[in-house]
Amino acid sequence: MSLEQLIKKCIKQDAKAQSQLYKQYASKLFSLCLKYCSNYAEAEDVLHDAFITVFSKIDQYKNKGSFEGWLKRIAINTALQRYRDDVGVYDIINEGNIEDVSVDLNDDELSLDFLLGIIQELPNRYRLVFNLYVLDGYSHVEISELINISTGTSKSNLARARLILKEKIESYKASLNSQSL
């Protein structure tokens, strides 16, 4: 069955088509949800809520752009909505200029599980900005609109996230080096 046929059946609330669509995209979207959530269970909740939105709004997909991109936007927006509803997530305001540091996420010594783990450990506001900017390519202006913060706060949160990640990576590498001695 083609994607177009699958979508048409999902619009008609065909349970088999919905199940097929879920099976086809759940793992990709779950990986995306993990980036925005602090743990596995929370990512499962966001994925579930995202698919509820997908199935209730699938008739709004107009074959413009990729369907997978449309699904990803829904999953990201679902995760962001969870944090918008969480009082205190955005309690850090722009605290002035913070020196931005670079973080090498392509270091061969670092496993993907380790990197995902330390990103998930970031405070919510830092993790959201880091993921949106670094991993998903949003601009600070877009981030400020998505999560209702100023562009300066977005830049500050990104710098703080990078600093935390750099410190965790350096600490991890130091512990690896001390174990090999």
C-alpha cells in the first residue's frame, strides 16, 4: 500500500492502517522524542500523545513537504507543549553574555548512548534549546517563538547547555584515562 493510500485510510480511521502507520514511523519518532525528554517513560508518553495528534489531524496533511517531516514537527511540538505546560521550566532569564563553548559530539571515544544520556540529563530548558538549535537546526529566533523566550535567553541557554556538556565529557574522558593507567 502506498503512503498516500495509507494516509487516506487513516483519515477514515481505519484501525489497521493506523497500526501500520504507527509501526512504520514509531521507532524514528521515538528516537526524536528521546532527544526532548529526560527519560524513556516520558518519551513514550510524548510519542503516544504525538500519535493521538497525528491520527486526529491527519486530514490536515496536504502532501506538501515530506510526511515524515510533518510527523516530526508534531512530535517536537508535542514535547515542547509538555514543557510549556510545566510551570518553572523557563524560570531562567537572559543572564547576560556567557562565553559560548564548542562541544565535539563526533568524538570517537564517546558512545551514542553516553551522549544521549548526558543530553537527557540537562535541565529541561537547556536540553530543549540545545536539541532545537544543534540537533534540529532551528534558529534562535525560531526557538524563541516555539518556547516563548527571548532570543537572548535562547542563546544563553544554549551556551550553558554546551558548557555543562563540555564539563561532563571532560570528566568522562578523565575517568577513562585514569582507568587505563
